[in-house]
Amino acid sequence: MKFFKLLSYDIVNGIIYRYKKYLIVVLVFFVFCIDLFRTISSYYAHSDAVKPAITMADYVFYIFKGMKEYIPAGNEPFKFPAIWIIVQLLPAYITLDYPYNDLESFGQHVLIRTGGRIFWWLSKCIWNMLSVIIFYFMAYATIILFCIFAKIPIKFEITSDPKFLSTIMEVEHPLIASPGEVIVALFLLPPLISLGLCLTQMTLSLFFRPLYSFGITASILLSSAYLVSPFLVGNYSMVMRNSIMMEGGVNTGGGIIAASIMVVLSIFIGSIYFNRYDILKRE
């Protein structure tokens, strides 16, 4: 019963009372949808090319595609994947400081009354995961609602038109994958990687201040943009780095395993460390 009281406390104070942060999600994804819509309309208004049947999956792909492999040679500059970075940092920002601030304020009294450090930590882990799930729910819901109002078909097939892919999506090679593989790459891997990163960030906040742990998260993502590696987990959340898009890309199964390991280790290490954590000596 104490655990469920803790969890309800975290849901109310860590999600409901912080609803304004989630409104940012709607605004950001709406802007991204508008950006693609205007780009498509402008291009085909000044081109002889026939506009293909754009689908909802194209909008999701545009936002979560990331960037192709960067090869630091020749005259091609590094193109910063701004949209992808924003999308990945937003859930990290939303889940950044609530546990830390909670311990600095009323959370200490709650922890002392309940007498269960493990319960407190597990409750924060569930709060963290719920926050990430809500983030992606609102993100995908915003895209779907935009497509409904813009009369864009709600389909999970990415447009295969080569001209559209090369000019609008900046994809050099067509995506060759089954609908199931596309759905996993677009709708499963990004949330899973965010779950792993956000829980890892929260665990690191026990050792460092939240701002430093956020910096570590940002560094992992930036490194992932520069290098294609299964050990840089940000690669798994970029569709263009997936093996269904590029030869030698990261594997979907590997992404699921990596995210699962991060989640389990974060919960386990955090529970052990927090059980010995001196909350009275916090600076």
C-alpha cells in the first residue's frame, strides 16, 4: 500500500502538476509537421515532378530519421541532425530534475514516513518510464491529428517515390523492409532507447547533479550522430542508421537488447546505491 501511495504521489507531482512540459511536446511536433508540410508543398509547387501519395508514416520518418552515416572525408560537411537531437533530448529534459528536486523538498518527508528507500526508487523509475511513454504518446498523437486535419492518409507505409526520398527526405537509397520492420524502427526503437537513456540519466543524477547527467546524455547523442556504432545507443533511434536503410547499419534486435540492458542496470544500480545514499548531506 505504501508503494502505491508513493507512486500516486509521483504521478500527481511529477506528471500532472508538470503538464506544461508536455504541452511543449505538442508544440514542437506540430512545428515539425508544419515544416515538412510546407517543404513538400513548396517543392511540388515549383517542380514538374508528380507529387506522390504522402502518408502519416512519412511524417514520422521525417522526424525520427536522424542522419546518414557521416564520413569525415571529402568536401561534404557534417549536417547537424537538429530535429532528431531535439526529439531525443526532450524526454531527457522532461525527466531531468523531478527526483532530485523531490529529495530537496517534500520528498524527504515522504521518504522518512514510508521508510522504504527501495520503494521510493522503484516509484521514481516507474514515474520516469511513464513520463517517456506519455511523451511518445503525445508525439505520435500530434502527428496523427495533424495528418487527419491535413487529410493525409493514416498509413504505415513510407512513400517509395525515389524523387521524394532524395529531395525531401535526403535519402539516397530506398528503404527495403517489410511493414513490420518499418513499424518497429519508427514506433518501437525510439521510445525504447529513450527509456534506457532517461533511466540511465536518472541513475547518474545520484552520482552527479542533474545538469551533469543531462550533459552526459547529450554527449552520447552527439557522439551517436558522428559515429555509427552499436555501442553508441543513439544510433538505434535513427531510422537512417538502421540496417533496413544502410549496409552495416545497427540491428533492430541489438537496439532492443541495448535498451533492455540500460533499463535493467539503471534500476538495479540505482536501487543499490540509493539504499546507502545519505540524503542529509546533499549540497
